[in-house]
Amino acid sequence: MNEQSNILFDKVSFKTYLFKTRENKIILCLAFVALVIQFSVFKYMYPYAGFINGDSYVYLRTAHYNYDINTYMVGYSRFLRIFSVFSKSDTALVCFQYFILQISSLYFLFTIFYFYKPSKVIQIFLLCFFVGNPLFLYMANYVSSDAFFLTLSLTWFTLLLWIIHQSNKSLVVWHTLIVFVAFTVRYNALIYPAIATMAFYLSSLLPKLKLTGIIASIVVVGLFVLYTGNKYKELTGFWQYSPFSGWHCK
């Protein structure tokens, strides 16, 4: 009987598992309520967004003037510029950063629950840890790339789990896109294609698609490096790409 139940459960799609399973629907509703309450209380205590001396103002200046290059990578500034089309409220920005971060963490958690089926105790602990984590609130409250990059990184790592267990062509495309956006935000993402190579190797994709996924993530990173280096050459006369989180003219 147990074996039959497991077989039937394994055939359930992730969408059905997440939104049509009574237990998970209740968990998601409770998590949403908890997130709203936490955010409301936090913003009552900290009504304004935080600014990091130097960093935040560079991001805002880059977004305002739509610079192609600056002393920090331009991905987060592009995000700010796009967000400003919909709202110029700092509270709206903090709210959006917080909830996309929490959505990415829930996507990560329920992917783990779906594939690895940990015990209920572990599931409850992980849910409480992520949903109730005060660090996410403080991180999202800053005009900084931290929350946005963590959101992208959690999504990227979750996609690797899907590539390993239920790979398909669309995952290759999404993975390439997330790696590209993450690399435009933080230099740390340079290592992501190397880590993803192992995931593609373990996946059930055809060898051609495995190679495509690996090469595509390397190519998008390389294209951004070339683009940035060429922009700096136009500005300074030297082709350069910084080995740090920002760029510095020679």
C-alpha cells in the first residue's frame, strides 16, 4: 500500500503538489499571512528604506542616468530603473524585494520537499527558519543589490535541482537567463557556470542539450565581460574588466 501511494505521489506534478494539495495550500496561506504581518510590523518600526553610504547612491545615480558602466555592476541599477516605471516609492521597492526573496526561498524549500521528502519536523523547521528569518527583512530594506542577488541565487540553485531531477529544454533557457542576470548584478556569479556543469552532467538531458546548457551559461557571462570591457575602452582607451565587485579606471 505504501509503495503504491509513493508511486502515485511521484506522478503528481509540482504545480498540483504545491497548489492543489490541501496541506500545502494551508502552509502557503499561513506563510503568506505571516509574511504580511512581519513586513507590516517591520515597516511600522522602520518606515524608510536604508541607504549604504556610497553603494546605494552609486546604484541610484547609475539608474537615473542609465549608465552602461559604473564603479559597480549595472544589473541592480537596471532593476531599479525598470521598477521606477511602476513606482518611485521606497516602501514599494522594499516590499517587492522582500516578497520576491521570500517567494524564491519558498520555491527552493518546496522543491526540496517535492524531490527529497524530508520528515515533517525538518520541513517545519526549514519553513520557520526561512519565513521567519529577520535577516531577509533587513536585507530587503536596503537600496542594495544584496536581496536581489540572493533572490537570483536561490532561484538559480533551485533550477539546478530541477535540471538534475526533471530536466527539459525550458530549464536550460531559464538557467541561462538567471545566470546572465545574476552576473550583471554581482561578480560572484562568475562561478555559477562551473557549478552548473555538474548539475548538467547528472541530468537526464541528451548530451547535446547538456553541452548547450553548459556553453550557453559561459557565453552569456563572456558576452557581458566583453560588453563591459569595450565600454570602458571607449571611455578610457584601455580594455579592462575588474576582478572585484566594481570597476576602477586605470
